[in-house]
Amino acid sequence: MAVTLTEAAARHVNRYLTKRGRGIGVRLGVKTTGCSGLAYKLEYVDDNADGDIVFEDHGIKVLVDPKSLAYIDGTQLDFVREGLNEGFKFLNPNERDRCGCGESFRI
């Protein structure tokens, strides 16, 4: 079981944490919402929460709560620039379908 980051995602997170002046990494999870049922949630974190599963890739910690891990196991977090837009992209091998607006997914 693992959640990984691309080099581009790790660089972006590291730059942001440095600029922010604190933090240990990012927390990746899922929440129930949207047309397809699940949506990713991502936040910068300063401390581990009880029960967090910690993965480390390219020197960046990715914290995942145990309930979310079943949905995102094997996911790679990437940071992409497409034209004037930039943001995180979730490469999840468990996804079976995505809603038309791209905000939610189904396993």
C-alpha cells in the first residue's frame, strides 16, 4: 500500500512549505460529495493526526487517514501546468469513473 508524489508535486509542496514557514507535508483523503460520490481533499499539515498513515516520497510526507486509504491506495499525486492553469492531479488506479465536471469520482 502506498501513495506517492511525482518530482513536480514534491517540488511544489516543498516550495509552499518553505514559503509558509512551517509544515510537515500534505494530508490526502476523500470526502463524500459530487455527482459520482467521492472527491479528493488535500491540505498542508503541521502535525500528524491520531491514526494517520504516513508515506514519504522525494522527502515529502503524505499523510492519509485509514478510511481514505482504501479509495486512494496506489495513487500518485502530480503537479501540472496546462496553459495558464496549474494544480494537483490525482493519478488513481482505483478510479472507475469521473463526473463530467471533474470534481468527483467513483471507485
